[in-house]
Amino acid sequence: MIQAVRRFFILRDYLEVETPHLIPAPAPEVHIDAFSCGNRFLHASPELSMKRLLAAGYPRIFQICKCFREKERGDRHLPEFTMLEWYHGGIDYRDLMNECEELLSFVFRELGYSDNLSYQGCQVVISPPWERATVAEAFSLHAPLSMSEALERDCFDQIMADHVEPCLGVAKPAFIYDYPSNPGSLARAKQGEPGIVERFELYIGGLELANAFSELRDGKEQRRRFQDAERVRLDMGKTPYPPAERFLRALSDMPDAAGIALGIDRLAMIINDRAIIDDVVAFTPEDL
């Protein structure tokens, strides 16, 4: 599976990169906590370093690496997991949807799946084109509240998890896009739609597989969002992070681009028809 992923990118003139796991400053995100390691942190994603490579002039890059997130453990979560992340200069999130579909269609074909696969009782038709809907449309189809009502009542995440996500990607893989913005978002705002960012997620059989967006390039706006996220984190009693100054300074040199993070362990779950992430890794934390 991993070698098929590599072949896809190498055939398309991507450069495979390797960035440090130990970083001085993570992106402050309200629902993600980084492991501290002395005066540094284990990265929750290679995003900040990879964007600095974009800014340095590498227009198409990918990386398969370990990522680390504190207090993440469940049927679909591990504190140490494998991530595929890639960035493509000169495109936006809609172009990246197409590229994501092309990548996974290539990987499925390489593994012997061309038309459909079975995942947790669902016969998922994987031949393209895949489904696409805005988050607002997904809420109108599957939720008891509209997206705007869920945001007003501060229950967006709960309604999303309980009502919307289980219905996504059941017949065909599904992209949902145009998410409401959040305090620490690194996604570009969508012109003409206040409160919406150019972000999408991919679901197969109700399982979230990837998260992507058009990249924000405004260093001042990104700093403001990071500061807003830090205030929320402090209110929640979480550890503050140092500012990611070199990343923020590099944003002005970064080209228009889109980037995506895809869970390799979750892709293995789908291919092997497993509901629990423990079944696709050699060792769980409890086995060590």
C-alpha cells in the first residue's frame, strides 16, 4: 500500500521529503495536544516544516511519517500514528480533491480493487467520480439542525460526529467541503462567504480519512488566528506553545498552494475491512 502511494507521487514528479519530528513550536490547535520533549515538541503533523519547504521553492512535496498526539486513544486513534502529507503549489482545494481521488483510485487499483470494496458491511463503489457536497448540504441531509443552527448552539462538532459523519462515504467515497472557520485554522478564507474556509475532508464508509485546504499565506492573519487559538487553549487549561516565528515569517514567500493530511493507518483499516485501528498496527501502546 505504501509503495503504491510512493509510486503515484514519484510518477507525478513529486519530491519525497523528510522533516524533523522534534520541533520548537507546534501550531496551536484547540483539540490537538503535542507531546512535550524537553524544550521541544514531537510534531502532531509535519505541516509547518513542509510549508517552509514550499516557501523555499519546492512546489510538489510529499512525506510519509510518524506523528504524535497526546491523549489520543480510541478505536480510531493512536497517540503515535502514520501520516501521509503532501503539498502542491499553484492549485487550490478543489484541484486537490481531484488529486486525492486520483491517488486513492491508483492505490486501490494497485491492490486489486477497481470498482468497489467492502468496508464494515458497506459495499462502497470506489470507481470515480466520487461524491462532493458542502458541509451545509451534508447537515441539511443528515443532521437534526442546520449547520448555522449548530454553530449558534455551539454543538457543531457533536452533531457532526453523531449524525453527519456516520452517513458519509457509505455508497461512494465522499468529499465534504467549505467548513466553518475555527480559531487556529491554517486554511484560506473563502472569498464572498464570511466564516467559511476552503477546506475539505474525505470519508469512506463513515470513516474520516483525510483533511485538506487551500493554504493561508497571510502571516499577520495566521498570527492572529494562532493567538486566538492560544487564548482558547489557555481557557481550557492547556499548555501554551511558543510562537512559530520562522514559519510565520516564511508564509509571505509561500506560493498559492493546497495541502492535505491522510491517515495511512486508517487507509489500512479500509483496505483490510477493520473497524479498530489496533488491528492494522504491529504494536499498540498497551503492547509495548
